[in-house]
Amino acid sequence: MEVTILGSGTSTGVPMLGCSCDVCRSTDPHDCRTRCSALISYRGQQIVIDTTTDFRQQALREGVDHVDAVLYTHAHADHVHGIDDLRAFNMTSGGTAIPIYGLPSTMDLIRRNFRYIFGGEVASKFRPRLVPWNLEGDFSLCGLPVEPLPLQHGPGTSCGYRIGPFAYVTDCNGISEAVMARLQQLELLIIDGLRFRAHPTHFTIDEAISVAARLGARRTVLTHICHEVAHRRDTAKLPDGVEFAYDGQRFSLPLRQQS
């Protein structure tokens, strides 16, 4: 299984429009962060986690030529508003519909906000062909075991995912003990680490490091990073086994035989 960081940035992206701070003017490519998302590749199949505002740019950059399924963490604009770009993959696959998955509350919002896709109007070739599914528990997708994990995201809820030895836990500032128990023995943890200062809906970098220490993942990668963080400068502040994500970063993970 291969995991690719499609985007490592927060909702504004980095550089942020209208900002001239050192990070937004940085020439280090690690400081150029599109909106937060990931790609899972396994035996020729590809699962996208979130269709961000930058999804088209991300897919072109990584050479994504098909999408077999989409997992949504939640329905905030920066994680969903690239949904229309899935239409191109319908066209290149001969019209095959793409299944999309999320918590019931997430799927309700996506259906409401994109009525032109999911409404009862006459079908049009100018809208994506998507099949929405509400997540009710663990399931198998493209031959992979997927565990949806409800997370606290300020006053709301987002959904993390564990897939074998890998977990993707973004847009959160709290993880229940029940979910913590399901995140043990990870090879790779990708987790929300917005900035060093406190935030009402996201883990700080230190909070994410504390969670990672409890979980004991072999490798922890901080994502959803804002423009207050300089990749090279602030890497020195991280403990061993913890690093900042960057766009295009890839990980290869062996999958144990399922019993």
C-alpha cells in the first residue's frame, strides 16, 4: 500500500492570499502547501481522502489517472469543494460512477450543498456521477480494511480512518479513549498539527506530539499545517519519529495477511 500526501496545508493553503510573512514568501517547496488530503494506492486501485479546493492541481501533480473511491473526513469547504473535478474521472472511465463515503452527517451536508449532483433533476453529463454511502462501521474498500474513527473537531465531528498499519487523523482537537484504543500498533500516523499556538478546533503541534507519544506509532507525520510553521526552521523542534508533512510526500507500507 502506498500513501501520498496530496496536500499538507490548512484551509487557506500556504502561501496564504494577501500575506507577506516569511513562510508565505519562502522559496522552500516544503512551505508550499495545498489543502489537506491524501491518496491511497493498492494493487492498481486508488482511494482519495477528501476532494479539496486544490484537488485538480494535486491530481495533475501526482499523475492521478483514475479514482476508485473517495473517503470524506467532514464537509468543510477546504475538504470537499473539489468534488466537481471527479467528473473528469467519470468521463475517462466510460461513465463509471465513483462511490463516496462519509459519516451520515457529512453525507447529508454534501448532498445538500451539491444538489446539482445528487438532486432528482434529469441526469446530465455535466455533473459528476457519484454514489454516496453513509458509514456505519468497519468495511472493506478496494481490498483494504477501513475503520472509520469519529473525532472531535471543535463543536462538531470529523472522521479519521485506519487502514491496516496506517491512520489518517486530521481536523480534530480531541480523540476519545475508545478511538485511541483503535489506533495502537501503527506504522504510520498522519495527524492534525496546525501550529504551535492554541486553536479551538485543531490540535496544536505539541498536542499532536502528545497524542502520538501515547499511541507509539513508528512514524508520525503532522499535517494541516498553517503559514506560521516553517518546515526547515521548525523541524528542529520536533522529537525523533515526528516530522512535518509536505505535498507529494510518499510512504510505502507492507500489509500483513488478514486472518
